[in-house]
Amino acid sequence: MTQSWEYVSHSPEQTLRLGICLGEQLFPGSVLALKGPLGAGKTLLTQGIAKGLQIADPHQVTSPTFTLLHEYQARLPIYHFDTYRLKQLQDFEDLGAFEYFVGQGVCLIEWADRIKPLLPPEHLEVDIQPQDVQFRCIQMTARGKSYVDLLEQVRHILTSRS
């Protein structure tokens, strides 16, 4: 079961709002595969998700580019991966990532296209494509019933607020 929805963000605030809405709806074991070029807004979206998960300080969320993984305490534990610098798939496996996928936290994976074969079959793919300095097209593809339901909830919330 797969479903897609495109959210158009006209500002960093709207991208943050999408992240907050996603974070409020996430469930234990959620996996979000974040894609997009450098500067697309993956970390900003992640800060919004952390805020929606009730993290004490969303500004502590930074890109884990040099450490591969940051962990944050919130309503659900947040495991924020950045696979940009991985040289091979085995490096991600060696990190013990699969244990995080089946845990009670939320896995947010930046540069997820680099580890696509290792992603669980059910997850939410979030592809952020900048159109100009502030304008973003954010294509979300839900893979699996739980993520289709999640996407429907987020879409309903955001379109009813407009």
C-alpha cells in the first residue's frame, strides 16, 4: 500500500509547521527517509518533527553529518541519522541501525537515498526539493498502511488549517 502527497512550503516557517504536524502524529517505530540536496531543509524539517515530539529544546537538533547519529529525548526517543558521509551500506549496518528501526523511537534518516536498500519496507519517504530561496516542494510517499494513515492525518490537519 503506497500513497503520495505533495506539500508546498513557501517559507521556512511552513516547513517547520509541516515538521511539527508530522512529529505530533508519529508513532513508536516510525521511520522517515529524508531526501533532498544540500540546503533543502532536511534539518529544519527534523527540528519541526522534534518540536512536534515535544523535545525540550528543538534548537539542539543539528545535522549529525560528522557523527552519523544524534539521539534526543522527547515524547518518543528520536534517532537522527545522517548518511551523507557513509562510504558503503555496510557502514550503516555496522552502526546497528536495524535495532533502531524496530525500537520504540522515531528514526529520521537524512540522505536516505544512500541507504535505500536497507530501509524497512514500511516507512515515510520525504523528498524536499528547493524551487528558490524559500519555496519548497515536499513530496511525501507513505509505504505501508500505518504510514498511509499518518499521511492522511497530516494532510487533513494541514489542509483544514489553511
